Amino acid sequence: MKNSIIISCMVGLLCLAQQSVGAEENGAEHDALRALRDRAEQAINAGDMVALRGCLAKEFTFVTSEQTVLTDMPGVEAYWDG
């Protein structure tokens, strides 16, 4: 289960960080997205849900590889621990 959440998070974050619309014009935004991706990856690899919380918006929807929909940190933590 942990592998599927890691894979799902990384795919979503990589998609955000890899989009190249006006790459030269949006360099700072792309750098910020890459930094966010790196922080999220480190948090997931360490199992650090507190650090992961800092990478997510206040309101979010996360869909796992099993199509489980998570919309809050208690749900993410329960999924991670499950």
C-alpha cells in the first residue's frame, strides 16, 4: 500500500513539475514545483506525514492507484498505516 501511495504522489507531482508551458517565462514557478516535488518525495520516502502535510493544499483530493479517494490528512495517514 505504501508503494502505491508513493507512486501515485510522484506521478502527480512529476506531471506538475514537468509541464513546459513557456518554460523560460515560468522558470521560477517550475523551480518552485520541482522543490515541492522533492520535499514531497522526501516526506513520502521517510513516512513523514507531518512534512507531507506541508506539501499539500488546505483542501486536496488524492486518488490512489486503487482508486481510493482521500481528501484529508487523517484519511492519508490511515491509508498509509493500513
